[in-house]
Amino acid sequence: MISPGEWERVRSGLRLGQRMVGRVAKVPTPGATGIFVELGLDVGGFVDVLLLPVDVGRWPSVGTVAEFELWWAGLRPQIRLKPVDPRHLREDFATWAAEARPHWPEDVPVDEAWVDAAATALRAAGEVDRTLAAAGWHPGRQVPVRRWRELLEASGHLRMHAAAARFLAEFGGLEVGHGGPGVNVARTAFHLDPELAVGEEERFADWSERLGRDLFPIGELDHGRFFLAVDATGEICLVETWVESYGPFRQGLEKLVLGIKGRRLDRT
């Protein structure tokens, strides 16, 4: 049995739509379950009955060697497959797939698609807005930013750019104290208060110069373990002895709320 860590490593190298050759190893209940496929890997493949023809006579039999496309790979160590040969697909596959997985990405890393799918479900459920609203946010929220501007500009190392002023006017002062499992990293408390970075102005100035980004502090993550900043384009970043990007305003907040790992930009 493959370990969770090894499965994570294997999955990180897979892409949606990736083609694989396999041998049908088992058809436990024709017409009801699906087929198991040997792929020559430490983890097996499976074609769900939903993708297969209603006519079980068209199902590939045990021992058949065929080409498959990678359909999905989640937390469970199993590679979900789609037959390439149209004879082995449900008769209305194109129509069914358009309804079941509209706008589904192709040729992207499985881990990326998995994160996107999980985030989409949570976003649709309103989790991001509920979390921010519980912290005091509401549409049209505006708070003064003058004090933060004066505190952080006093050292002479930083200047509050327009993107930082816009972000802080809407989200400054919010504190989200949640924890627990996230989409692909733990959800961690964050506090959007630039005053928490007073005394660290040189750190932000150094990273700004090194990355060619004008980073202005907006608060802290994990009770002061990391700092948060926003650059002049509105991209939210984690700042420590390395820098990670969470993406622009709304996307960045979504990743912080839902527990989605940022993209590493650089390290010392």
C-alpha cells in the first residue's frame, strides 16, 4: 500500500488528460461498479461506471491493454481514468461531460485542478464572504488609513502606494482568528493591521529592491510568525526569509481564508 507522502509525490507529477497505457485487471460487477486497471505504478487505476457504456458488451474485458486519459486523482491513492477508445465510453459522453464538468481544465497539473475544484466549491458556498463578514467586513467598507501611512512612512524606508491604500481602506483592521485544515495547507489566523510591522520597515524595503516589487506591510499571519504585504499591482504576499505570492486582492484573501498555499517567489 502506497504511503500518503508517496502518493502526494506521485500525484504532484500527474496532469489532467495525461495519457497512460494500462491493462484491465478486474471487472468486479459488470454494469455496476467500473473496471480496475494496472498501470505499472505503485498505485492502480480505475474507470468509473459513469464513464462506461450502458451496454456492458462494450466494456473492455480483463486482460485488455488500452490507452487511457487521466480523469482525476484526489486524496485517495487511486488514479481515475477515462478510456481513449470511444467504443469503451458511454454513448453520450460528450454531452454528459459538458454537464458534469463544465469548463473543466485540460493539461494542467492534477494538484492545481484539485485545489481549484475545492476552492470553487467553498467559494460557491459563500465561505470567504462569511468569514470576512464575521471579522467586520461588509461591501463598501471604508476606514481611514492616514495613521498607518504616517507610522510606516516615518522611517523613510517605505511609501504607501495606491494599491496599499485601497486595500487597507476596505480590509484594514480585520482579524480572522480561525484555524484547522484548509484546502492544501492549514487555515491560519491573520490580522490586517500594518502597525504590527512597525520596526520591520527595512525588511520590506530590502525585499522590494530584491524582487523589484514595491511591498507595503498590511499585517501578519499566524500570530506574528509571518508578515503580510501588498505590492503596487495589488498582489498579496507573505514575507519572511522568503516571499510567497497569494495573488491579487480578492484571490489573495480567498487563499488566506480557505487555506491555500501561496507561490514561492524567492528565498534567502
